Amino acid sequence: MGAKAKVWVEECITKELDRISNRNLTIYQVANLLQVSHITVRRWIKEVKLIAWNTSETGTGRWRIPKESLEEFLQTRNCMNID
């Protein structure tokens, strides 16, 4: 059997996002929230599936994901296999 598709309950995630005071999330916060690996989140950023910005102009800094970007990502990916 293949891997089960990950389905996110948008209401639950929206409630969790509301609890986070920062406008931008770290890769690890997103990974924890969606219950995926930080490597998966990095892949989504690299594939431009999840919009993020880097704290360094050279791209060597830390990635930040705006809450709005995550919400849009979830709307387009909900009920789909995310791998």
C-alpha cells in the first residue's frame, strides 16, 4: 500500500496560526504545525510551492514564511498528497 495522503484540517491550523504572535514563521514552526519534516518545508520553498524570504541578501540567512503565504499554501494543497 502507498503512503496515506496528509490532510490538514484548516480550522485547526488557522487556530494555531492565530496563537502565534509573529507575522512570519520559521521553517521549524511550519514543520511542527503541519507535522512534516523541516526538510519537506525547505523543499517546498525551493520548489516555490511555499513563498518565503531569506533574512540575508545573499540567501545564506534564515528562512521566514509569512502567515499569509502559509494560509494560501494550505488552501491550494488541502486534501492532496503533499509528498
